[in-house]
Amino acid sequence: MSQLTPSSRPQVEKLEQLFRAGEQWLMQRILGYAQEFGYTRYTSALEEPWRLSVHGLVDSLLAAARKSDCDLDIRCEEDISEDPAVEFGVHEARQHRTRGVPFEMFLALMNYYERAFLDLCETVEDATEAKSYSLVVQKYFDRLKIGFSKEWAGLGASAAVVELQERNRSATDEKVRYLTIFESLNVPVILLDENGLIENINEAAAEAFGMGSVSGSAYYSHVDVGVPFAPLDAEIAAFLDDTAEARELERSLQTTSGPRFYIVRLKRMQDVSGTFRGITIALSDVTERKRVEDDVLQGRAEYRALFENMIDAVAQHVAVRDEAGVITDYRFAEVNPAFEVLFGLSHDDVLGKLIDEVWLPGNPLGMN
């Protein structure tokens, strides 16, 4: 590895411009490496943690570069206790160690972060600048790895046990919060695995479809877990065979309180690597709205039947107004069969026309 002289060190401002503008690029690059080499099986399924990890590395790199004016060579007996790169390395090592990540896996993945940063440096057109950026990156990651090693090596056996216990308590609390929110939703929600079988159901779904009346029974006692969700079995099978990310449909489903009309929303669960993890189903009960709509449609149908079968001639009109809002004429909107017979004018003869266009002045009823 070459050494950067004062004259060959890059300007911190240019480093910042490159890495700030390239954060999204870096995130996609490291994610590509993680997918290619199997790390996404053990990392977060969400994109945001990956973005934050890149952002944190860029912050730390730029802080270290500013503090040292890009002179990141590691000198013997140097006090690294307040070095931004080492501090960040210690922090990240602690965070990942408490999550149960093995040191060798963490260090190996960090090598691909370094590769992604070096790949970004290679996109710089000026070869001299690209090389100077690459050297800064390499020396920064050397310091970062010192922080990793320092944190991992400095943890005694008893402290490791306490740390693991605290992490387990935190994970349990997190799980309880998730289950509380999930069970408290007032709409039925069903989680399916990648085979379309029930993985979890909330209390609203259990009550609606008679699948266990105790809150949390699916999660803790595995009641109705691992079986198809029968009310939507055909729809789930069709969705699994399709490539659509989401689907919304309306269905009448039999519930413990009788038939209910639902808007059914199916959505694929995919992690950041694109791996299919299952399906979420959310059911919105629109029975009352559907009844109102049906009543309106029924009312319209009854009115239409009355209108069509009246023995009196009836025409419906829409008022035509001038710029001042004064009614100047009327336009035909509808006529019934009795009207057509009486005046010898068909529906098509008058629909959309003004009264003055159909009946000339002086003959308002169109009579001969």
C-alpha cells in the first residue's frame, strides 16, 4: 500500500462530494455483494438499515479524514482512543456482537463494504485522484477494523453473558410489542408463509372466522398454524401463482356472525434481497357500506321501472344557464316510452338536445 504525501492527499471537500453523492450507489453495491455471497440470509430484511450503515460509515470516514487532513497511516504507539474511525468501529462491533453476530462473519462482511467503497473510487475519471481516494479508504478501514478487534477482544466471559442476557430481554420486549400491536388491530389480519399456509392470525381474524378465541393463540399455541386459510383458499392459490406484488378484491365471506362483505388486500412480503417471505392478508369489513350501495341501486332500479312503465308522458331536463347563472333553456336528459308514443319522438331524437331545438317556438308541445 502506498503512502500519501501531503501534496498527494485528496481534499476533504472532494472526498465528501464523492461519498455523499454516492451513498445510494454504495448501498446498492454492498447489498449486491451481500446477496451474491450469502450474507442477506443473516442480516436485516429491510433496506433502511443498509442505508443507515453506509451513511454511518461515510460520516465516520469524513470525520477521520477531516481530523487528520487525510493522513490516516497508523503510527506506533499512536493514541487511537478518540479516533473517529476506531470509535465507530467499536460502536458497530458492540451493536452487532450483542445481536449474536460472529466476529468472523462481521469482519468478512465489512471487507465487502470496503470493496464497495473502493469500487466507487474507481468511478472517478482522474486516475491520480481515484488512487488517492482509494488509499484513504483502505487506511480508514484499517483503523475501523482495529476498533472491531479492540471491542471484541476486550469483552470478558462474564460480561458477555450479561450482555447476551440484556439483548435477550430487549428482543423479548420487542417481540411482545409486535404481538401487542398485531393483536390490537381491529381489522382481521392473517400472515401466511411462503407456501400460503397460516403463520399467524390476530384476534380480530380468529374471532371473525372461529379460529381460536384466545389472544395470541396462533403465535404461542400454534392454533390453526400451518393450515390453509379456507375462506380465501382459491384467491391465495391464484395470488401465489401470479407475479403481482399486491392485489385487492372484494369478497363475501362466511363469518361467525354470518356473511360479511370484505375488501381483501393481499401483499407479498419480500426482504431487501428480494426473497419471498410470505403473504399478508388484511380484511376491511365494508358490509354496511355495501348494504347502503345495494339499497341505492335497488332504489334506482325501482325508480327506473316506475319511470319506464308510467302511462303519463314524462321527460327529464337539465337546466342550461348563461354566465350570470340565469336559466336560458333546458336540455333533454331522459324520456319515457309514453313520451315517445305521445310525441312521436324517440329517445335518440331528443337526448342531449335543447327544448328549442326539439320544439320550435310557437309550438311548445310539438303538436301538429
